[in-house]
Amino acid sequence: MAKPTERPGAVHDMPPDLQRAIDGDPVAQAAWVHVTPLARNEWICWVTSAKKDETRQRRIAVGLDKLRKGMRRPCCWPGCPHR
């Protein structure tokens, strides 16, 4: 899979823990492939902006669940401030 930074609109590299989680979930992986690079960037920033490791792990789990359910971007989050 291409890194999100290889496409326009993304500024974050894919973190290894999120990559492993997506790679280990075929339904979430299929959804990930179909969201835009900008949306991938939002997911990555949402996960990596967590201050505590337990929050980050929870966001990964919640993110996979939301991707499985067809959600294209993190909900209730103002978006990546790095764009």
C-alpha cells in the first residue's frame, strides 16, 4: 500500500502501529483503500494526536471499527491542524 504522503493532500506518514492494525483487518483495509488521501491523513492525525498511549490504542481500535462501518473520516474532531 502506498504511504499517504505519496499523494497530494496528506502531510503525515503512516505510523507502524496503525499500519499493522489496518493490515490485520481485511474489511478496514478495503475501506482504507477507498478513502481519499486527505481522509487518510485525517485518520492518521487523529490517532497520532493522542497524548497518552492508551488513548492512541483506543483510537486505533475505534478507527478500525468506524472504517468497517463505512465511516470515511473521524467524527467529532475539528480535523488535522497541519494542513
